[in-house]
Amino acid sequence: MATVRGRKIFKEKMTIPKHDFEGSNEEWMNMTEKVVGPASYFPSIERKYGQPMQFWFDQLTSVADLKHMEQVNWLKSFGMGHGHANAIVAYVRALPP
């Protein structure tokens, strides 16, 4: 589990209603916990850049005083793509203080 500003971070979850799912009951049970929002990028970010999300959260704390796009551009200086950098910044900025 990751932390940002001393708070534990949980991946956002969403439930897919059974009546909206076409498939077997077993398939539905496996899909009822789907990560949505910026956190949905986290597995891809970890695979592509070889660092756990906690590493990126910690890096972002050093530039917490910058504006959103400045933080995005700062993460891009690590070779990160715009979408991944934006997802991390949006996620961290949405956390309660």
C-alpha cells in the first residue's frame, strides 16, 4: 500500500451491476472490482517505468508547490509520457490535505 503526505492510498474501485454484464456469473464475480480514474494507470506506470507508485508519489512531494502542469512537465523530465504524468498529478492533487 502506498502513502502520500502520510495518508494511506487505496485504489479507487467501482462495482459493475450484474444486470449490465453479459457473461457468466463467474466472469461477473471476477470483474466487480474494477479500478477507475487516474489510479487505473498505476499498473501500466509501474511496468513501463520500473518503479512502484510510492516512488512517484515521493518524487512529487519535492515539487508540491508547483502548479499542476508544472508538476506534469517535471515528471515528464523523467521520460514519462504526458498521460501517465497527468494521472499521477491528478491523483495526488485530489487527495485530502
